[in-house]
Amino acid sequence: MTFAPSPIPSRTQYVLEAIKHDILTGGLRPGQALVETELASRFGVSKTPVREALKTLAGSGLVVMSQYKGVTVRMVDADMARAVYDVRLLLEPEAVRRAVASGAPLDAAHEALARAAGAEDPAERSLANRAFHRALYLPCGNPLLGRMLDEVRDQAALVSTVAWAAVPSWEREAAEHGEILRLAAAGDADGARRAVHAHIASFVERAFPVNPLEPSAGSSLLDSE
């Protein structure tokens, strides 16, 4: 007899998505404490779904659970940002190249780009940008590769949320997204790969520049605010 994995209860899923949304759109800031009783009261649920949601978020790297400090939103520092974006640089350009080479439809990417352009606030723009990247890499033909990129997707979004708060650069990134989509629509798989690589690399270099004089390699963007 085989057993299917148990689905996340609906209340837990609701709390999970709400907290994740607040983290990834800047409503909850890095280092901010997440108190079970306060969250339970806010969402009108018991502490159990809140506790389970926080465990899931800890597994995805968005929150940190400490025996002494409790649960807090993960801090973003240069080391963390560079590690996350290093994974993206290794995987995402190749995933996009394969997707373009296969002739995967680009409707979802076009829609996400339009939503980002029409966004009225950074939160909406951030969510649309995440959808744009996922729409390009997911149809790469390798489900494992897609899942690996999905696993760092939330942490990458957290990095960009913090970076945008310190150094707004979405207009430049929107132009780069447009160029990536143009190349993909033209069927230029290698050109799209190079453009994605340059896009990811330039973002982390702008937001977290390597400075030999900085006091710590792990200093946070938040320190400059």
C-alpha cells in the first residue's frame, strides 16, 4: 500500500501565503520578530496553523527559528545574497536557453512583463517580476531543474525586496526584461541565455558590490539605511 503525502491544511496554507506575501513585498522586514500569538490573532486562527506555516517558511529560508530569539524574518546580507544569486547564475540562464530552444510559449512571460510595467507599487512589481522569471525558466524540459530554481526563488525575491528599498533599480531591470523577452521571442536561445546571465550578475553587483574596504563581507544593505 502506498501513501500520498498529506496536503497542507487550508488554514495553514492561508497563513503561509499571507506571511510569505508580507515578507516578499516588504510588509515584514528582515529581522522583524514573528510572534505566534500575534499572527494567530491577526489571521483569526489558532497557533497551530501559524506554527506549521512558520516551520515551512523556515524550510524555504525566509524565516529563522532560534531557541532564544524565537522566529524572525531572515536578514539579508551580502554573503547570503551572493550565494543565492550564484545558484541562479549557474542554473537559470541554461534553463531559459533550453526553454527558448524548445519553442516554449511566452504568453505568461508577456503577461507578467505587462503587469510589472503597470504596477502601482513595489509589492505588485516584485510579484510580477518573480512571475516573469519563472515563466521563462519553468518550461526548460527538466522538472528537477525547474524545482531547484523554485527552491531559491523566494530567497531571491527577499534579496531583491531589500535591495530595491535601498537602491531602486527596477526601471533598468524592466528594460533588461524587455530585451530578454525580445531575444526569446526571436528564438535566439543563446542570446537569451547571455542576457539572463548579464541581468542576474549586474543586479547583484549593483546591490551588493564587492568592496575590499568594507568592514565585513557579510554587511547588510540595511546598514546603509
